[in-house]
Amino acid sequence: MAGLSELYQNVILEHNRSPRNYRAMPDANREAQGHNPLCGDQVTVRLRVEDGRIRDAAFQGMGCAISRASASIMTAAIKGRTPEEAAELFHRFHRLVTGHPEAGNPETLGKLAVFSGVSAYPIRVKCASLPWHTMKAALDSPDL
Amino acid sequence: MPETGESVRGGSGLLEPASSASSAAPGRLFSVDAIRRDFPILGTTVRGRPLVYLDNAATSQKPQTVIDAISRFYATGNANIHRGVYALSEQATVAYDQARLRVARFLGASSPAEIVFTRGTTEAINLVAQSWGRAQLRRGDEILVTAMEHHSNLIPWQLIAEQTGAVLRAAPITGQGELDLDAWHRLLSDRTRLVAVTHISNALGTLNPVRELAEAARARGAVVLVDGAQSAPHLPIDVHALGCDFFACSGHKLYGPTGVGVLYGRAELLERMPPWQGGGGMIASVTLERSTWAEPPARFEAGTPPIAEAIGLAVALDYVDGIGFQAITAWEDALLHRAVELVGAIPGVRLVGTASRRAAVLSFVVEGIHPHDVGAVLDDEGIAVRAGHHCAQPVMRHFGIPATLRASFSFYNTLEEVEALARGLGRVREVFG
């Protein structure tokens, strides 16, 4: 039982029910699609990057509670950051969900820390990291 | 049982004497409790709960007799087969040949020469595509499959179609997940050279009327391949009664080990087919320039075959026949019936695939909740089901969903396990509400 409530922490369930930034973004200047062929999950991440900062971030798509909550929390977490900061955050998030204890001070990971339970479920790591990979691809793509 | 290899829902009486039981346990009464004791893994726990294993369409668990046979082979019987001029190699060769004979008997083949050991169903189908297909298919020839095939009975045909210029056609399925027979018959033509069809859909459980399809196909001069990966564990198979030219199945779904599968091929066809892999064991004579081929089945078994696995498979078939398909189909039918009743009644659950004739598979979605999340809740209860596209993406697309949950049953499952599944699904709403 502990395992399941560790995986699906209340914050995750809440973001799954009411995801933030789940919308089209007509003024986005970066976009990428992510696809997990194993489970059919699809996510589109859109960003507006101006003056070297991510001014806005949004996503759409279908996926499990973990991937949906991850996308929701990610879009909130990267707003206002530089692309380098977002990439660094992804790196630390990835360390967290793959069970590396030095992932960093949970306090500085903020809400992302709720994904710590994913590390006990290796098959779900891809669910949690799909939005991040997609965000990174959007950052690396040319302007729309 | 009205038709061999065709009846699933025929069984009605539970716990009937297994009158068809053969040598392994003559006259034994069907007792699921006794059967469960033969499978050591069924006594284990997962996440602190007794394992409820409902992923039998992916792979079945193994009885102790199979585990022992493999262990015994490696402990006291291991040697490579053929040409070993010593006792151990002779014994291994005899055991491997006997396994082939056992499989021939299980499938109703005329001769063990019609049985090729492969790595599994996938390799068996690729063998036919690459050997028969490469030799026989010409530009404009047609291959007819269905929209409910596992990727392993689709992609080998896509590849050979691309290589030969043949045209691949797929007959659609209905909203119930049944083959659209009218459409299938319309797609069958004098251009159809090969018909490939799954006996039972791994994603939906649909049982196809293979005998009828084979008859129509062969009347048009087409060769018929049946993907029996899902049917061989659940129905008595008689390749002659089915009227097919090729039949492919996997050892590991039949309570045997992984790494061994079977291709049945009608002798007349196998004899005319060229090799598809070259190596040791498949030749008659070799010079540096060219070689001549061994007769089937050796022609199609290049390299050291899965010896221990074939021997383990033969023991698994003894086990299955010991229970008998009459008892197996009756019990599995009862499990499926109860599952449809209980799971189908849960609010928000939609069954995917409701064919009138199906076997041992319950595919479903829970509205608004991703199959992976449902699967995680069930896993927390020790219940093993599969969540995903089941290597049948065209089927998922047909139903407009990315994935389903699939519970698939075996004769060792119990009604209590089906009830545990339904209870677990009830908990899904509590978590994701």
C-alpha cells in the first residue's frame, strides 16, 4: 500500500485531475511532440521563449496520471527560467525518478519532489520523463 | 465439442471428469487446487499479496515437471545433437527427436518432418514469409491478413511485400472485434497467394472461423497460415481439421520454456521451400562455392536448436494433455464468463472486444483513467494484468484508444482470482476518483 501512495502522491492525483497549462498556445514559438511507443502516450509541449527566458509553457495530449501530472508540474516549474536552467532542472528531475539519492535537495526541486516514488517503478520512469524530453526537444527546435 | 479446434464456448459443465485426459493422469478429476500446486510460482507473493497471475496471453507459468525436465537435461543429459559419436549426444538427439514427435502428435501433423522448431511464433511466421514468400511471391500477388493481427503476423508480410512487390491487404473488423467476414471474402481473389490469420486475437480474444476461411482460401489456390500463438494453449488443435498449410505457435504460452516455438508446415510445401537461414545442421553437402540442402525440417533449423527448450516443451504438452482440453476449455470458459459478468458490471468499465466466440481474454478500459494507472492499482493488489497496445496497434486504432487493460486466463486461475480482479478495479475509483 505504501508503494502505491508513494507513487500516486496527492499532488500528482490533483494535477492529474486538474492539469495546469493544459491548453493550446497560439503565440508559442517553440513546439515538439513526444511519443512513447510502449504505451501510446502522446504529448505536445509548446513554449514561448523570449529574451533568453521561457515566458510561457503549455502542453496537450493523452497519457497516464504520472505523465499528465509531470507535464502539468513541469510547465509551471520552467516558466521564467532560462533554457539552461530548465535543462538543469530536467537533469535533476531525471536523477530523482531514476533513484539517484544525490538528485538534490528536495526543497530546491520544489513540487517536483512528489515524483520521488516513481523510482520504485522503473517502467514508469518513461511516463514521468516524456514531457521533459519533449520540452527539451522544443527548446532545441528552431523558432516556429 | 462440436468441431475440433473451433469450439470454445461449447463447454458448460464445470469440474467434469477430464475424459480426454491422456497418459499423464488418466481419469484425473479436474481440480484447480491440485493443478495450482503443480505451479510453484502460483504460491508466491507479490508486494506482500498472493500472486494473481492474469497475464497468460503474454506468457504462461510453468509446472514443476517442465522446470524439472529442463534442469535434469542440463544436470545429466546435456550435449549437442547430431553427429556426436558418444552416448550423451545420442541421448540428447533422441530426446530432441522425441520432442518433435510429441509436438507432431499435439498438432495432429502427419509426420514429425512437418514440425520445425523455431524460437517462437514470430520466428515461425518470419520463416514462412522469407522462405515461402521470397520463392513464391511476385509483383501484384496479394497477401490477405486481418486488422486484428498481432504485429508478428503483420510486419513479416509487410517486409516481404516490400521485398517482392506483392500487395498486402487487411480485412477489417467490426465494432465487436469480429472479423468482417463479408469484407474478407470480398478481398479474397485469384490474386491472393497467401492468407494469414490469427486463430484467436491476443488483444480481443476473438476466435476466428479459421476452418471456413481456410476452405475458401484454398479453393482459390491460396496458401493458409494460422497464427496459433493464442489458440494452441486453449483449444485442441488438429491442423488437418483446420485445413491450414502452416500453423505457428510458441512454447512459452503453452506452459513450456521461452526460446522455443513451432512451425507446422504441410510436407509438400516445406519440401519445396528454400532455406531462410544458413549454417550448421541444414545442409546435405557443402563446398566452398555452393551447398545443397538437407530435407525438412533440418533445412529450416540452422545452428544449434533450442534442445533443452524443445524437451521442456514436450513435457509441457504431456502436462496439458494430462488435464485435457475438454476440462481446460470448460474451466476457462467459466472464468471468462464470470469475468465478463463482474468486470462488465463495474461502472465506467467498457469491454473492448465482445465477439460472440472468444477465449480466455478480457480486454477493457476504465473511462477517464489510463490503463497504466489502473494496472498500477491492480499490481498493488498482487494482480498481474497487461496494460498497453498488446502489439496490436491497428486494433487499438480501430477502437480509437491508445491502450487497453487485458486480463487473460489459464486453467490454473480461480473464480476467486476473477473476483479479486473485480475488487481491485473497484479500488481504482477510490484512488483516482
